[in-house]
Amino acid sequence: MRRRVLAAAILDAGVALGQSFAPDSSVCAECHPAIAESYRATGMGRSFSRPTPANTIEDYANSTYYHEPSDTWFQMIGRDGGYFQRQYQIGFQGKQTNLSETQIDFILGSGKHARTYLHRVPSGELVALPLGWYAERGGYWAMNPGYDRPDHAGLSRSIPYGCMFCHNGYPAIPPARGPRDNPVFLTVADGIDCTRCHGNGAEHVRLARAMSAGLDTVRAAIVNPARLPPDRQMEVCMQCHLEPNSSSASNVIGRYERQPFSYGPGEPLADFRLYFDQKAGQAGIDRFQIAGAAYRLRQSPCFLRSNGALTCTTCHDPHRQPRPEEAARHYSQACAQCHASKLAALVDANLHPSSSDCTGCHMPKRRTQDAVHVVMTDHYIRRGAVRGHPLDPLHEDVPADNGGPIALYYPAALARDADALYLGVAQVAESSNRAEGIVQLAAAIARYQPAAAEYSLQLGDALRASRRFQEAIAAYQEAVRREPQSAIAHQRLALALTRVRQFKHADIEFAEALRLAPGDAAIPKEIGLSYLEQGRVPEAAACFENCLALDPQQHEAHNGLGGALMKTGDTAGAETEFRAAIRLRPHYAEAHHNLAFLLSLSGRFDEAAYHFTETLRINPKHTAARFDYAAMLARTDRAPEARQQLEIVLRAEPDHARAHDLLGSLLEAGGQHAAAIAQYREAVRNAPELLKADLHLGAALAASGDTAEALPYLEKAAQSPDGAIRDQARRLLDGIR
């Protein structure tokens, strides 16, 4: 009776999970206890977990870590049965600021190479925390990939479905997820479970429990990868280990009609997703990435000459991980299956050293280029040595690819003519090939007329990134026509319309997007930004408040609300919002700039200087902040420093009229009249509407005795709507006429 109840529960679980079609695989251990026990110790079995004292391998007591590029301190904390990641900065006047503690709900990664810590937000999304742990050198703390930069994403990087696809079983997610839907997880499994390689075992369990079916029937009710053809068998592994060289967003594209976790072992992988790479000769064969074991193996002569006989399981038992002391011997025995006699002959002839560790020379451990703190085995089997020292430190600025066209990598050929659409999508994601890709994707859309909106959205995004806004609008309109109920299509159309200042039409599209997705906090935020651009300040403030009611963690909304409040004269409220934005994302240059500008207006120059400096540390190319900093320095009698900042602005933007005008004022105050006049002329030439520059040029010319040339500039300034400029120009005119 107990077995029948258990079987029913398993079947119910499989149904309840919906898209996560496989049942809880913990029941597998009842019939396969030894396999289940050994599998739990493998990297796959430990790929995702909840933090507990039992699985803690890190040294929390020595976890304080300073990240110099973002000027941020991190610390791991265990407290009251929970685990937290703390981050803070040492801010103005040496005081601790921007302190936050975020609970660690899950650990991504087995710890064999690395661990990333995740926090689950109320929406069900999983957010990656910045500090990670790496196993090299006995274990140490460092930033996670993508975070080792001044302006990293902080606590706002959501874990996508594609990432969880390779670190989990079949998590439960909301139904009918599109390729742009937020990655929400209703439940998650502890690690990669049996179902990822063996499929839905509910019928297999039911037949085994019933004990009425023959053994062959019971076996046929579950996938055994060993019984699959070689290509299907390899695909069971390649679903997670086939990362092509081009580590961009375009290298793996899931079919838009498929749900994120709907792949089942044994079906053709190409029915679920397509893989793309740079064309042969463009991508360096030595680019080595953390999830590219199968990609590297497939380039190896051993694999290519085996005619399908060499697979991942030739060397790896997926249910068991050899102990470190036996690993070299285990893998060398796998090599000996093909090379024993030849190796013996070479050793006898003194042409090859006698060794029990084939992989140490032919598959050396290397540092991965997309996760620079990870060291792992390179599965490209080679004769020659790796160029350079394979464990030399790397930096995250290693290019993701070499540019140029993208080609289909796997499968070898497109199964359907309409798959040319995906080839076009792969092109437009690459900035180096975007122009050609736009033509290619547009032609494919026109030829195949796909029902899904995503292809037109991809085209629109590429056109918008290329600043071809009118064409982007047409592409987004096509996306709306194909899927009128797509909130993202209306949202993208609205954003493109704002770029060409068609605000009335944008308002209509924003309203429809909000109706279709009332819980999406990004939509009211974007409406607020549009309203700010139009000068509709109270409406903008209301939109930002609506956004923050949905998601208080929206740092851009706090910054936008601060800007709106500052325009209405509520400087105290604006300051509160700017500080909230910085607390949520300490590396948010725009919020630091806005706060610095507000502080400078209220005379708090020392603190303003701190935030201007922070802005420029995070983004040295932020010329607007640098100019505002120069203006404050000029007002506080720090002319040499102001001139230095203005000269940097003008090197970056030679046509910056206000910088020329302010630099002219500083030069004139320093007695350099000819140089000042030259700067004023540049200001007038670059911005004829900047009447303050006309006033300054006219006044400088008049002071130098050139009243005839001064007259037209002063007459123009005398027509200014700004009373102070107008009155000063008229006084000067009265004095020289």
C-alpha cells in the first residue's frame, strides 16, 4: 500500500510542476541507492543548494574582501542559522556608508571550481550577489564574473533561465514564458537531479511499482543515455557543456516556441536550441571558457577520428566522480583504450616519457577566460603545449570574440529553411556585424513571415542600437501587429517613439504596455523618464512612485524621482531619493552626479566634491559631471583645478560650448584676454543660442578696444529672455555707443 501511495504522489508532483514536467527524483534512490549516493557527491549533484553548516566549505571567518575598482568592502556572515553577504563603502569624511546585508538563499556551483551566492526576491527572481568563492589555491574570495569593474550591477543582476538550466533539475516556473519574460522561479531543485539525464521517470516508477510489466517495458519507460545513438547521447551532456567560442548573447538561442525547461534527454537538441559561433578562422581555437568542455572536445583529433565512438562517458561516469588520488589513473586508462599499444612503442623507442597521467600534458588545467578565477581541465586534446603559462592571471577585459559574421555551429546544418531567422538574430546581437545582420534578419522576416513577435523585436533592438529610430519604430509596430498582447512589444515601441519625440504616440503605447503588464515596475519607470524629458514633472514623480510601490529596489526610479523633486524645489526629498539610489547601487554614476550637483547648489561643497569625484571614478567619460564639477570649482575660487577639468571635457568633446565659455571666463579672470576671446568665439560658434557666450565675447572685445566687433554680440545678448544677461548687455551697449 505504501508503495502505491508513493507512486501516486510522484505522479501528482509531475503534473503539479507543469513545465517542470519531471517528478521529484529523490524516489530514484529507493531502487538505486548506491548510484544515488555516489551521484550526490559529484559536481552535478552539488551544482545548486541551500546554505547549511554541513555544506559550508568556505572560510566565513576570513571573508572580508576589498574590491578596489568599485571601492567597496564585502564580508560573508553566518548569523542565527542564516547566511548573509554584507557590502559597504568608506564614504565622505571616512564614514561607513551604503551598508547593506543581503540574505543568501541559495548557492550556485558545487565548490569544485567556484560558488556564487543567490538571493531570492519577493517576485521569485534570483539575484546574484557580487562576491564569490573560488577553489584555486585552497580557496579564496573574489568578485563574480562581470562584477570586477567600477560600475558593476550590484544587487540587480537577475539569474536568467539559461543559467539555471545548467545548474538545476526542472524548477517550477510560471506558465507560457516568453524569451523576454522575467526569470521567475516558483520552486527549485537541489542540484541537477536524475531527470535531467533520464527524463520523466513517473511512468517508469509506476510500472516498477505495479510489478506487472516485463523488465524491457519498465526499462523502455525511462531514458538510458547509454542506449541512445552517439549523437543523442552526446547531446544529453551538450545541453549544458556546449558553449561556443563567441561568448556573447548570440551564441546560444533557444527556439522561441519552446519553454525554458522543456528539453528532454533523447530528443534532438536542435529542436530546443541552436548554437552559433564565429566563422572558421575568426575565432581563436585557444579561447577557453568555463562551460565549453564539449565544444573543446569536439575540436580534438581524438573525437574527430573516432566516428562517434568517443563520447563524454568514455572518460566520465556521470554517477561517480573519481577521488583526486585516483583521477589521473582513471582518465589515463580511458586514453589507453585507444592508445595503449602505440604509447608502449613510443616509450620503448624513448620518443615519449613513461607517465601515468595523460591528461596532465594533453589536457592541461587552464584558467578560463570568461571566469578568470576558475581553473579547470581543457578538453581540447592536443599534442603541443598551450601558449603561455596556462595558469597566468587573466583580466575580465579579454574580448568575448573577434568580431565579424556569426555562423551556425550546431547542428551542422539548419533543419528548416525558416531557421534562417535565427541566423539573422545571431548576427544583430554582435555590434561588429550589426549592419550586415540587420539586412539579413530583415530579409528573413520578409521571406518567412514568422508569427512570433520576437524576430521583429530583435530587429527593432538592433536598429535602435544603431540609432536608426524610424526604422526601429516600423519593426516594433510589426511586432505589435504580430502579437498585440505582448507588453514588451508595446513597451519597446514606446521607447523608440520617445527617441524621435513622438510623445503622444509613445503615451498610448506605454499605457497599453502597462495595461498588459500592470505588475512590471520597469514600465512606470520608463513612463516617468519620458515625462521628465517632456517637462511633465508632477506626472513623472507619480510614475516613479508607482514604480517604487511595485519594486522598492528600482535604483533608477529613486534617481528619477529625485530629479523630479529637485525640479519642484523639494531639495530635501530629492536628496533622500538620490541617496536611496546610491545605497541600492553604490556604483551608480548618475545618482552620484545628481547628488553632487544638488549639494553644490546648497553650498555643501566638500561633500559635493566627494560625489563628483565618485562619479568620475566610476565613469571617467562622464563629461556632464566633469563640467558641473568644474563649474563648482570655479565658484569656490579653485580656478586651476576648474581649468584642468574643463580641458579634459574639451579633449573629449571639442564642441562643448559651455565648457569653452566657462574656460574663457577663467582665462579672462587670470589676465589671459586673447586666450579668453578665442574660447568665447568657440562657444558662440558651437552654440549660437548660448547668449551668455555672446555677452562674454562682446564684453571681452569691448574691453580690448574692439568695440565695432563687440556690437553685434552685445546686441544679440540684449535680446536674451534671461533678464540678467539682457540687462548687462544693454548697460555695456550704452557705454560704448
